[in-house]
Amino acid sequence: MIISFRSECLADAVLVLAALDCTQCERISIYPDRVFPDVEVEVQGALVLKDFQLAMAQVEDGHVMLETVAQAPRAQNSMCRLI
């Protein structure tokens, strides 16, 4: 399974990844924005979307991650926030 999301900063993405059982991760890719501190993250492995959502809900200001997380490769995820 591939999960992708956008984060307002690298630190928030790292908090989510640290909260997950990343022994189940085959690959983690982080793509920084060229202008803003935002990063796009793609994780491949035996993890489920609900685990990401639960971890993101624990991060202060984790709303951007929650609104952009998808069970899809980065190239298929618009990373647009649902407002």
C-alpha cells in the first residue's frame, strides 16, 4: 500500500512517522517544497490509512496532513486541502 500526504513542515511529518510502526515501511520518500517549509511524503509498506490518520490527529496543527492524506501515490494525490 502507498500512502501520501502534505505537511506544513518536516518536523510534523517526522512526528507522524515516529508514531507509526515503521518496521512495516518498505520506503519513505520526503519531497521538500522549493519555496515554503511544506513537504510531501510518500510511504510504501504494510500500513493502513487509519493508522496515519490517528497519528496525524495527535500532532498539533496536523490538520493539513489530515486533509491531504490519501491511499495513493504522490503523483495521484492532488495534496489539496479539503475546506
